[in-house]
Amino acid sequence: MALKIGDPAPDFTLTAHDGGAVALADFRGRRLLLWFYPEAGTPGCTLEGRSFRDQIEYFIEHGIAVAGVSFDPVERNAEFAARENLPFPLLSDPDRRVALAYGACDHATAIQAARMSVLIGAGGLVERIYPQVDPRDHAARVLIDVLGL
């Protein structure tokens, strides 16, 4: 069954690029943009990650946390976060369980996550699904949606 707006966001706990555990419950009381990306350090993912980095103050100002998810190992996500100075957690989903639950891949043997995002509300319900995004302007489009512009 596909995830829909208004559904409870699927629960998760994943390892972040700093080695710590990050759970959906950590974000209760604020919104979360769960950003799925295909591969750390690739051109599109770098462009998109920088865009979130460069606009993170606007996300914070509007009560939205950002977390990235890929199938990359923790070490690769750590290198990506350090190289690009990304101020949000990059989560490793090696068994694809979270990506499957959120619709970022179709099967447990998928090579990469789809480039998509899910905006989760402060109460844990799915507010918006971005099924196909352009890495050049995705962060700005989310902000436009949130601000109602």
C-alpha cells in the first residue's frame, strides 16, 4: 500500500553519519523533511544537499528539520556531510526498510533510493509527498509550499 497524505509516517531508527541513532520520534513536535537521495557525493545529490544546507536557516525558522536518507554506508555519508558542511543528519538505510516504507524504492534489492522527499508534520502525519524532484530547486520548492507562496 502506497504512503498517502494524512497517513502516519512510518517509524524508523537509522544510523546517522556521526554514528548516532536517529529516530522519527526524535522529531515529534516539529516538522521533518525526510530527503531521500540516490548516492552521497554524486553531482545531483551534492547540488541538492548544498541547496538544503544553504537554506537551512529558513527551514529552521519555520520549524522544519531536514534529514537525508540513502543506502550509502555511514562512512560514505560522513565523508559527504564533512566535505559539503551539511548541518543535518544523513541516515544510512542499507537494508532499504525505510525507503520501502516511504516509497523511495520498490524492492529490497534496489541499487539506489529514488530522489524524493516526504514532509512529516509535527504530529507525525504525512503532510506532503514529493515523488520526483529536481535537485536544483527542490529545497526552494518545499519552502514555497510551506510558506504558501
